[in-house]
Amino acid sequence: MSFSRIAENRIREAMAQGEFDNLPGAGEPLNLEEYFSAPEDLRMAYSVLKSANYRPLEVELLNEVARLEQAIAAAADDAARGPLQRELAHRRTELAILLERQQRTAK
């Protein structure tokens, strides 16, 4: 029995057992705009990285900056805000350096 036949049989069994019934985004159209906006030679690499939940360092830093900004807004007093503000300044500097480095290598 060929691999494709085995895979097809397993998919049919899973469908019959209802394993695909409550998947996120079920019944919604796929948004392929982001996929096709990427350069053709990089699409597969981007897809693999996205499937592996890989996030570039600049995305992680942006998320950290947003988290710190929220924590500062929610902080009760200046004593609690101080360390958070220092950490925020550090992360923003890291992000600025990273983006500057990327711009220089892109030229």
C-alpha cells in the first residue's frame, strides 16, 4: 500500500471520528494575501518558520516592549514603575540597534 493511500485512509478515519470538527478557523476562508505577498523564493521558508512558531527577534522585542508598556500603565506606584521603565528603555534600545543593523546589511 502506498504512502499516499495510507495517509488518505487515516485522514478519512479522523474525519469519521470528528477529529477535524472544532479546528480553529473552521468554515472560514483562508487568507492567503500574506503568503502571496512574500517573494516566491522565500514562501516555503516563511511557511516552515511560521508552522514551527518561530518569531524573529525583532517581533519578540516588539512584544516585550508592548508587555512592558502595559505593565507600566498598570503599576500602582513609582517604585514599581522604575524597574519596568528601565527594562523598557533597555528593550527599546535593543530593538533600535537590531533594526539599524538590519537596515545597514540590506543596503
